[in-house]
Amino acid sequence: MKRKIWVGVGAYMLTSVSPAVTAAAQDDSSAMKIPGAFQYMDKTEQSTHVLGQALQLAAAGGEGGEGGEGGEGGEAGLASTASPEQTFVTQLLLMQGHLRVGKALVDQGNWDDALAHFKHPVEEIYSAIEDELTAREITQFEGQLNTLADQVQNKAGGKAIEQNYADVMVQIGNAVNSVDTNTRTSPDFVLDVALQLLRQASEEYEAAVADDKLVNVAEYQDSLGFVWVAEDLVQGVSDQLQAADGDAYEQLQNRFAELKTAWPSVAPPLRPAATPSQVYGTVARIEIAMNDLKQPDN
């Protein structure tokens, strides 16, 4: 199992990075201590420190805790640094990512591949949010998710599946909207949730690719769905981000464009377009761009 490391308060990367990334590391590859004062640096210092320290640790072989496999069981338990509301929203949006990529496959007539993605919200996530839905007095929608999966399994196209898909998406949106408006529309909150989605996408992609071969189509497609949702989430606060720092926002957009090249289509390519290490590295750079867009006190 590959090991992943957290550097400072963020930069999520594999210890085995791509050759291009490793070459950028400084010559001093000795193990480094993570300073507790990192969170008090200004944004420029943070950005330089996050990437530099991550690259040096990666080149040295890395120290850090064991990372879990992507996919099964990983989506319900997100990063411990996330707030309860960030975790709740992220779990809901992971469901949305599953369903979106599943619907894209249905629209292509690829019912067999689509089925796994319609089952994953219940199999991997729903139990983690069920109590929270009850506490927030939100109508449970597990039954609707199961009905939708049954329709896909039975290849029941037409208006019924379109309507049920739309209804489930509305239910997910209603659950997200139960979070205080000022909180969930805050650019910092949005960026943190988007980053959680991208971290999960990285893990799914890692599970999908091994030895330069695609070994798990479902995880490849899951990861693409999560990237779609993360990007759309950021786009939802684009005006605020551009107003805060136009150059940093453009950099973030460029990093997203770079990341998406790993998924040239919903149907997986014969050979992976990127290595897991390259995906982790790009997500780390997205995190740096996000940090440059956050309010100084966060």
C-alpha cells in the first residue's frame, strides 16, 4: 500500500511522486520536522512551505501515517480536520458525484457500468449521514436511492428514471441547504469542501490505476464524478473568488484544467492518462492555489 502524508495543515500527496515533481525537490532530502507554527505563516510563506516541504519529504521516502485505500469504506470517514458541517456537505456531494457519473453512463447506454455508481451512495455513504438527516429533520431518501438503482439494474429508461434522478438530486440539495446559508456560501467553506472532494477523487484514482494499467473502471469513474462536483462547487463562488484575487483564481482554474486531463472521457482510456502520483501532485497544487484565495484569518 502506498503511503500518503499530510504536510503542515494541508498538502495531500503520495510519497512516491512523479519524476517531474521529484526533480523539483531541493537536494537536501533529509527527514524534516513539521513546524507547529505553520498555521501562523502568511499565505505566501504557507504556499512555498507546503509545496517545498511536501516535495522534499516525497523525495526522501516520506514519513507519515498510513493512508487508506480509495473507494469502499473511505468516503464516509473524511479528514479529521474538517468541521462536522463540512463533512456532512462533502458526504452529500460525494453522493452527487456518484450519481452524476452514473447518469452520464446511462445517457451513453452503458447500463452495466452505471449500476455500481447508483449503488455506491447507499453502500458507501448513506449510513454516515442518516442520523444527521434525522437531527436536521430532513426527509430520508435512502428508499429513493434504492429505487433509482433498481431502475438502472432493470435498464428502465425513459421519463421515470429521469424524474427519479432529478428528485434524488433535489433531496441532496435540500440536505445541503440545511446548513446555515452564510456558512455554506462562504468561499472558504466552499474551497474546503471542494478540497475534500478532490482528496477523495485522488484516492479513488489511486485505487483505479496500478502499474500503468487501469485495474478498476468504477473507481476511475467515481473519481471523475467527484472532480466534476468539486469544480462546479468552486464555480458557484467564482465571482467572490475573482474579486478576492483574480490572479490566484486564474491559477486555480489552470490547475483544475491540468487535473482534468487525467480523465479524458467517462469511458476509461486503454492506458491511464496520468499516474496516481501526478493526480496527487496536482491536487496539492490546487490546495496551494486555494490557500491563496482564503481569508487571512482562516
